[in-house]
Amino acid sequence: MKNYRNTILVPFGSALLGGALAIGGFLFFQPQRPAPEPGERSALATPEDLQHHFSATINQAMPSVVIITASQRRPVRRTPYANLFNYNRRQPVEIDYQDIPSGQGSGFFVREDGHILTNYHIVRNQDSFRVSTYDGREYDAEVVGIDPPSDLAILKIADGKPFPVLKFADISNLDIGHWAIAIGAPFSLNSTVTVGVVSNKHRSGVGINLHESYIQTDASINPGNSGGPLLNADGEVIGVNDFILSPSGGNIGLSFAISADLARQVTEDLITHGQVNRPWLGIVMQDSSDNNGVRVQQIFRDSPAAEKLRPGDLIPRFNDQPVTTPQELQSLIYSARPGDQSTLTLVRDGIQLQYDLLLQSPPQAWYQRRGITNGFSLVENL
């Protein structure tokens, strides 16, 4: 941001006199405002106040952000020259295993005892993890829990002393146009900060994950940013950086972070239970031709929907909330818990019916992360 401290815009015939600006013979008084106290908000903050607030917010949040290096264990054939004494003897081939770095991402502390929130796609199919903190220390990390439907995971390191944590923001206070600050390690450049605005909130239907609620921003997100925090101007987490959409693979201002309200719920479940226990209706859905609901395409055996629903049924409402897309219905189902009684409104052969269903846990992890088409590609190695 440009510093206007020593910049004076002087039109013709103007001069700056103490706290007044004289332009063309007219005198405009500019009252002197005292500097705001730390944490104090001012609706009429000067550019200098805003710059200092940004700098203080970033400096306070930076120690909570970490770099995560993921490795895969791969076999390495031991060279015969490693043991010259046995070189001419017929010995069986010896295989060593080494952890080879295979990816890098970001994360941040959510508990003082060393719990770190990051993306699931950073830990997926990896064998070991090394965490680098802001002060240069390195730790081995263990996976506490994963949640593929939201693309979130929890790692943990131990030190014996508390780590600095970031707090989740109240998303109900977030508006489009608010500041968005991304911190991470793009291209291994640790402690990199980019700034933008909130382009949209609670964005769903992107088609990347089963459980979608995104903060869309134009803050620049690049490979290595995944798992890092997206902050508001007060240093609170409004999202977890996840992916960008781009026709070329480069950033064009379409960045997406998992919304803080979803991230908070998943974090608590993973730390407490090691998994997120979501409900399951047991149907395969598709869009309806008239956008008046969601069409039932297939029903799983022994599912909550097996006794009441039929293929071809139209579902216009769930728990008295209107639905027009499969993503909307999926989000409403995920907002409930297994064991909850839910009301399903459906239309069958032109007749409207209403059923009460007892939601259950899914029988197994059947989730698979998806990509999208329509001219854009998913860049998830962030």
C-alpha cells in the first residue's frame, strides 16, 4: 500500500497551512485526529492508521502460520559399492527405504498444544510430515484426523510449551468487500502475505468437494498457500486457503478458502473424535430440468431413503428449506447430525408427499475428491 505520509496533493493556487488546506483562496480546515489505540476501530482512519493496523495484524498472526513438508516412503536400492568387502560375493539385493519430499503446503495452529489445521490434499497419500515454524524450528508431525469431504486435516506437533494460535472469525459479521489477507509459503517462499477483498461468501456448488462452503477472494493464492489462513483485518481466520480456478493454471483472482464456520466445526470434531461424523441420506442426486428441486436418480440399500423414496422422485424441500441443486441439498444434510429427525418434501407422480427420515452415518468412506470442467481447471496443489 502506498504511504501518503509525506505526499501532498496540491492543485493550482493551493497551500498547506498547519491543519488547513487552502485551495484557490478557500480555506478547508482538517481537524487533527489522535492516533487510535491498539485494537480501536475508527470509521475515519487515515491511510497511515490503516497501514499500521494491517502491519500489526500481520505481524501478530505470522508466528501462528507453519510450513508443512510432506514425504513419501520409497524403496531405494543400496549400491553394491557401499560394501566393497562383499562386492565380489553373491549377496541378495538390499533395499533401503527413504522418506522423499513430495509436496509442501501451509497450515496454522488452532490449539496451543500443537494442533495444526491444514488441507486434506496436503496429507493425502503421504507417509511423514515435517513442520517448520516461524522461528525456524522443525518438528515431526502426526496426523490426528482427516476429513476428505471438506478437504481439511489436523496435524499435531509437541514441544512442551504453548504455540501461538489463530482464532476463527464470526462469519456472520463478514461482508463482501471486506479485506482478505492470505499468509502462506507459495513456491516455498515462507511468510508471504497477499491482500485482496472478499468477493463472495458461502460459495457452494463449485463441484470440488462434497461439503462446500467457500470464501471467494481475489487475494493471490499460489502453490504452497494451501492450508494457510485467510484473515480479516483483525487477524481472525475467515477461511482456509484451498484452491484456485484458472484456465491456464495461473492466478486470475478466483481463489477459494474453506469458510471459517465449516472449518471450526471440522476442527473440533477431528481433535475430539478423530473424524467428522456426517449424516447420510443414501441417494444419488441430479438436477431437475425445471430447477424446481432435486431429482432422485439412485437409492442405496439399507439407507434412510430406501423405505420412503423411489428413483424419479423430485425433492423440492428439506427441513422446510427450498433446494434447487444437489449441492444445496447436500449442504443441508451435512448441517444436521446422524440421528437427527429430518423432514423431506417430495413430489411423485404430481402428488406432493412429506416423510420424516432418521438420518444415519454412512456405511463407509465413499468420498472421492472431484475436478471440474467448463473451461476451468482446479489447481489444488497449493
